[in-house]
Amino acid sequence: MEASKRKLWITFGIFVVVYLFAMVFPFFWIFVTSFKTSGEIFGEGAFRIIPDAPTLKNYIIVLLEKGILNAIKNSLIVASVTTVYVIIVATFTAYAISRFEFKGKNIILGLILAVSMFPQMIITGPVYNLFLDLDLLNSYAIVLPYSTITLPMAVWILVTHFNQIPLALEESARIDGATPFQTLFKIVFPLAAPGVFTTAIITFIAAWNEFLLTITLNSNQKYHTVPVGISFLRTQFEILWGEVAAATAIVTIPTLIIVLFFQKQIVSGLTSGGVKE
């Protein structure tokens, strides 16, 4: 029995190691490629882990010549603003759905989920026409349509967390004379903080990685975000893989820091609404 159990654990461990290697290897290889010259990327040294002649040329070009710092700035602005307003709207929406009884509640939740399942290509055309009429193209107003990809997810996550908070706490607050807003922000919101925090991080990352809306609505390079900026690292006949790898390594740092620094809060937020008490 012990032998079979040990064998099972060894098999499971090997599977986990292989899986982690498959997940981490692409990021590692991009990092390695960022230090290679174009000749080495496509030549005999293409599969070498340690480059023969490591160079920082790719990093210098994308930082000083290709405007990747401006793209990072735009992504930070767009992702931060999107996160703030989506969390505010999602908090009120999720609280109303969680606490108030009204006809069609399940239908509303279903519609919110259905909106998140729409292909972006379907909404890009109408949004472009709307922005063209309102003269909002090539601006930071891109944060407004970002809600189509972030708000439904935020509402669903927060509804789950609000459902875990006992109603007795809110009833006690009302008896003590608290207004609905005081109850929400002084009682409910602090208890749902792990879920709110996790939702904010997921929203930030989703907005940071968005590509289609930005490249459609903001054709001006001044307003390009990180994914769009990286997509333009090419010439008429080739993709500049060394510069792409260097830019990818640079722009991954902000999200990597966020995930590593707040990993405990993320795990806590994802799991706290998973068990019904």
C-alpha cells in the first residue's frame, strides 16, 4: 500500500514539474532571446540558452527609439483609471444584486455573463462609430469601452463575496442608526476587501493586456498601449524578434511585481468566496 502511494506521489510530482516547466519555459526563452542579436536568433545559435555575444542593443532600441516607455505610461494610465471606475461601479452593482430581492435578478446575472461572452470584434465597429461621432478617437477615453471586458467579471466575483457576508451584521448596523452607505462602506466593504482587492488586480491585468479596442480606436502612436506598441516592432518584411523579446521582458515587470507582491491577497480573495459558511 505504501509503495503504491509513494509511486502515485512520485507520478504526481513529475507531472507538476513538467507542467510548471511548460508554463515557465516560454517566458524564460523570451528573456534569453532578448539578449541575442538577429543573426544569432535565426542562425546556428538559435537554440543556445546562453548567447555567444550577449547584447543590450535590443533593450536600448526599444527604450530610446521605439517609444516603449510612452506605451508603458499609457497602459498604466488606462489600466489604473479602468480599475478604479470598474471597481466603483461593480461594487454598487454587485451589492444591489446580492442584497436586494427583485424580479429578474437571475436574468440580470445571466445577461451580465452573456455580455462578457460577446466576441470583441462584434462591439468594436459600433464603439468606433460612436467614438468617431463624439470626437473621442485617439484619447484616453478608451477606458470607457474597456468596461465591456472587465465589468462583467468584476460584478460576478464581487456578488460571490457579498453573498458570504451575513445579513445579521448589516441589520445590526441599521439598528444602530447607520445609513445604507455607511453600512456598505464601514461594514460590508471591509469584510469583502479580499475579493475587492483581487477583482481590482484581475481588472488591471485585463486592461493592461487589451489589444483590439486600443489599436482600433487609438491609431495615433502617442496613445498606443503596451500590446499595441509591441505589435508595431516590425518592418515591411520581418518581425524584429529581438526587440519584441526585449519589450516583452520590460512590460512584464509591472504585472509580475503586482502578482508577486500581492500573491497572498490574490489567493485569499479567490478562495474566500469559495466556501459557504
